[in-house]
Amino acid sequence: MPSLNHEKRLWAQGLERVVGVDEVGMAALAGPVVAAACLVTPDTKLIRRVNDSKVLTRLQREGLLGPIRGRVVKVGIGAASVAEIHRLNIYHASHVAMLRALRQIGEYDWVLVDGRRILDPAFAPGKHSEIVRGDAKSFAIAAASIVAKVTRDRLMAKLAAKYPGYGWEHNCGYPTIDHRKALRELGVTPFHRQDFGTVRVMLSAEQMELELAGAGVSSK
């Protein structure tokens, strides 16, 4: 279970304003990538039910959102759009989302980031550290993972109302069987990531249909 051990080591060094950051939506075929940042200080108390968002149910995550917001000092949320993912690639777009979440936090002393080494020069050297599987180890990162997941899930549910049939209200844009089936049957929306393999194949098929139709040839 996540603990405050990583945070306590930083607090002991005088780095009292510690932020945990995590993102969700990296592997989705549709929708933005969303990041959250949670600021904790030595006065922050652990919420023992908080864990890596991936091991919690949707109901559990929703139920923890209020307690997290009430317990941590501050929460920041950032996102990178599908257009930014296309322009920057998903790796750099995820960092854009993280930096936007951090800007909402304001002043801080150190950042704990879930994942492996960050090479993006936009992250200030000497003010952050990466923790592999940090959302299962650090309370601040785990809290951020829940906030980010709930935020993105709600956003995808809203988009599902505009683009029904893809199952975004339950698959959140990830490449599930029903989502891939809908892509074949309904085609690609403006919120699909056109550089991602499955979506690119669908676009190629659509383009071929258009070219065949223009040439007066049926693909049936």
C-alpha cells in the first residue's frame, strides 16, 4: 500500500512542500491525456484506502475524491489535447499535462513523479525524482493517480454523449474489443488519436473507400 515514507524523507531534508504527480490516458486510442498533482506537507495525514487508481474500482475512486481533496493541501489538474498528442507525441504531451497540473499548485519544493526517468528539459533539474510504480508506493502520487483517473473518466463520459456507440462511458477510450469494433463500424472521430496504430489502420481503410468510390469502384 502507498505510504508517506518517500514524502517523509524529503520533509526531513527541509523540503516541506512535496507534490505527487501522475497521468492517465497514455495508452488510450481517444481523448486527452490528463495529469493531476497533489501537494502534501508534514501536516498531511494518510488516507489508508488510497491506492494505485488501477487497482481500485470506479466506485472506490469516486468515493475517495472528496477525502483526497479534503486531506491534501492543494490539487492541480492539467491535460494535453488530442491535437497536442499528435503534434508532440504522447510522451511529451503527457509532460505538458503534468506541467499544467503543477502550475495550478503554485510554489513547491519537490515533485515525485510516477514512472521512469524524465528526459524532458521542461522539468526543472534538481526539483523532482521519479519513482517506478510510484502510484503503488507514494501516497501523494497515488492520490494524484485517483484524481487524474476520475477527472478523465468523467470527461470521456461527456464525450460519449456526443459520440455514442464507442463505449467511452465505460472503456474511457482504451482499445477494448467494443471500441475497436465501433471504430470499424462507425469510423474515426475528431477525438481519436490518428497517429496510434489501430486508429491509423481505420483511417487508411476509410481513405481507400473514398478513393475507390471516387474511381467508381465498389469495395464490396
